Amino acid sequence: MAYLGYGLTGEDFAPGELLDQARRAEDAGFTGLRLTGRGPSAWPMTGAISRVCRLPVTTTVTCPDERLHPVALARAAATSAVLLGNRFALGLDPAPGRPPEELEEAVDLVRKLWTGKPVDHHGEYYTVENERLETLPDLPSPLYLSGTGMTSIALAGRIADGFISAEPEAETLRLFREFGGQDKITQGFYRVCWAPTEAEATALAHASHDATPVLVCGPDPARHLAAFRRFADAGFDEVFVANIGPYQREFFELYRTEVIPGTR
């Protein structure tokens, strides 16, 4: 059975709220965290999370991005891995409209820098001369790619250590395996909205800024568990759920007492 982690969504919450959610997730029995790179910067947050809980963290940041060069990305990810004691995975979300070759070159450059050796790189998209990372974890972090279309899935299967998807479809995973993803980690991600009534939850979900589908609105534990099982039954290894809206305490109590026990 897949394990259930919690998604920290920077687009919906302030940094202090995210740290409170990280603590609550660990106390409730979630087995990992997924941190999106939008909203508060992922990198200060990973350091802060390392001080409040012991859960492993996967970040999902957009790449390539003019604001985050692969050298800066490699350095920030390596430092995060050190702070988290190797409980870290770097997830990359391909930037819309950018060629997959650019992402592939960025991934190659990040991995070269993670060796700790001086790097000279003269590629089609990036040029780096005599760069070397001073801070490195004991082991290189796994690197995952997200994607929806055939090109993204194929690229993830070929070059990544794992695959992230918001689509609970066995066919998506079959394609990932077919393109080279055998024995690699797969992560599913979805959002829910707990509120005392389905009507209030639906209204809160419509006000969210994230395009990731909200699969459950309301307090019914059976529906929350069914959403997890859609991903688990499709074959995902790790599944992350994020709760939007103000009812965080109630959400974590529901999952602690009724949902997480049902996933085991």
C-alpha cells in the first residue's frame, strides 16, 4: 500500500502556517511532506522545517526559471539535504512553454554539481565555468520530475529518479515505466478542502489560487479515504494530500483518527 504524506502549499498559506502544518502532519501520522516552490521560497522553508519535524521533504519547484539558475538550484537543494539529514528529494515542475531539452540540460548540470567536483559546462542553454559546491550531503538527493503530457512522462522515465503526477491514472504510470521508469518512485498529489459542510468547502476551494484539482470537499472520512485509494490503486508509491482553507486543526484530527488508519 502507498504511504500518505502531506502537501504544504505555499500559494495558500504564510510561512508560519506552513510550519504549524508540518508539525501537525508529523503528530497526525503522515509519513512525509511535499513543499511547493510557489509562494514562500522553498529553500528557507526546508531549513525551517528541519527544525520542527523529522519527516522527509520533497520540494516541487519550477525549472527552468530565469529566477533560479541550475547552479543556484543545485546549491540550495544540497544545503536543504544537509539540513534535513538526507531526508530530502528535489522535485522539478517543467516550466510551461520551455523546451524539454532545456530541462534535461539543467538536470544534467545539477547532477554534475552534486558530485562536488569543479564543473565547466558549455551547453545550448547554460554556461558554467569552474563552479563547485562546498556544502554537500553524504549521498546525492533523488531528483523527481512532474508532468502530464507524453513528452514530460517520457523525459521523467528516462532521466529522473522518480515521477510526480496529479492524475490518479494507472495508464500514466504504465507509460512512465515503459519509458524507463521501472523501479523508480512515483508520487501522486491531490488537494482536499475540509469544512463542516460540503457547501462551505466547495466555496473555499473555488477561492484557491492553485490549479491542482480538489478531489474532496467536506468532512466525510469515507470520501477522503476514497481519494487516497484512487492513487494507491493506480500504483503510486507515495501519495500527498493538501488541505486548503482555514480548518487545519479539524483536517489533521480527521486524518489522525479516521483516514490514516484506513490507509494501512
